[in-house]
Amino acid sequence: MDIGVAIPVPSPWGDELRHARLGFGDEQARAIPTHITLVPPFTMPRSARGEVADHLAAAAAATAARMDDEMAELHRAVHGD
């Protein structure tokens, strides 16, 4: 089974990044949602699916609030507000 790990970039930042990519001529920005790849696709045994899902859920829960803070800080740095 193939799996990769990515997180979506929420609005308004995802929209800004998508528009920037389009401005640079990256037409894939129209079809691929703005995201951050944490782990590129790889093949793993199906039997490991539950263990991997549990690990990802625990990691996501531990970092969700911190990610909101980081994205807000990035927005302030880009926009100066």
C-alpha cells in the first residue's frame, strides 16, 4: 500500500501561496491543493496501516495548536501586521 503524509495550508495562506505559484507559471497549482508534504509517498505493508494511523493522529493532536500559532506568525511577517 502506498502512503504519503501532507497537511493542507488553510486560508488565507493557502490561497496566497496558490496565487503566487500561478504567478510563477506553475499550472499544477490549479489542480493540486496547497499543502506541505511531511513524508513523500512510499510503500508500506497493509498490516502497518493501523499503527501508522495511530502515530499520525497522536502527532497531529500534539501539534495542531502550535501550527495555528506558526501560520499566524508567518502571516504577520508577510503582511507586516
